[in-house]
Amino acid sequence: MAQVIRLAPLVCPRCASPVPAEVDEIAWRCEQCGQGMLLDAEHGLAPIEIHFAGGITPNAPGKPFWVAEGRVAVQRETYSGNQAKEAQAFWSQPRRFFVPAFACPLEMLINQGVQFLRQPPALTPGASAAFLPVTLAPENVNDMAEFIIIGTEADRKDQLKSVSVNLALETPELWIMP
């Protein structure tokens, strides 16, 4: 049985302007009307709200991040120097995750995510700006947030043997950061 391949033009759902898509890109902002768009495998282009943080350097592209609040529980096992109490205290409150939505090495994603987890940047609204291509789909944010949690736990001053993660993440929002 032959599969049917359906091609759909990428046009803005608000004004029907063509979307200048590149390979691996999944989100855009319409140059004509400003509408945010996310490529959905089932429904094609869907409207999405894109937030712009203040402080983006003029004439420089912002960096897209999926931002979501999350509750975390970890079970840790160590060889020595157990810091389970510190970990439990850190994860006892909801945390805001910043997951890079642009193409970057996994190590950079983890390092940037851990840094922003420990010292979250202010999400002060700013002016719209150009941004790097969005290549990470929102359905992959949970997996990347788990990498960030493991990176956070690996940085503790004990000898971690294993860690088990339970993450409840809210729906991510797309933010363009400096």
C-alpha cells in the first residue's frame, strides 16, 4: 500500500504571507503581521505566542528558549559525601526551566540550562527582535529539562552514583532572550 504524502504550503495563519522556512526550523514570527507560528506535525502551522525579553542587543539575533515552571523530585544515591538534603531543599520549590530552543551541543544546552535554573533571568517584556532558528519542538522540552536536572545534580560536591528524576513540567512558552 502506497503512502500518501501531503504537502502543505507554509503561510501565516493570520495574513497568509509565505513563511521563509529553513531545514529543521519549527517556529517563526511573520514578518508582515507579527503572528507567531509553530509547525505541528498533525495540523501544519498553528498560532503561538512568542515573548520577547528586554535587553536584546539591537541588530543581533535573540536566542529562543522554551520556558516552563516545573516541580522536581529526585532520588539520589552516592558513593560518598551525600548531599541529598541540599538537593531536597533546592527542589522543594517549583523551578523555572530555560531550555535552549536553538541548535546547540548537548553540553551547552545543559550548562546554559543549569546556569539559568540556578540564577533565572528576569522575564521582563521587551521589543520584538530577530532570533536564531527555533529547532527544538516543545514536546522535547521535558527530556531536555531532565538532562538539566541531572547536570545540576552532577555538579553537587559529592560522589553521585545514580539519580532518579520525577519531573512535572507545565506547558512551555517560547521566549526570545538576549
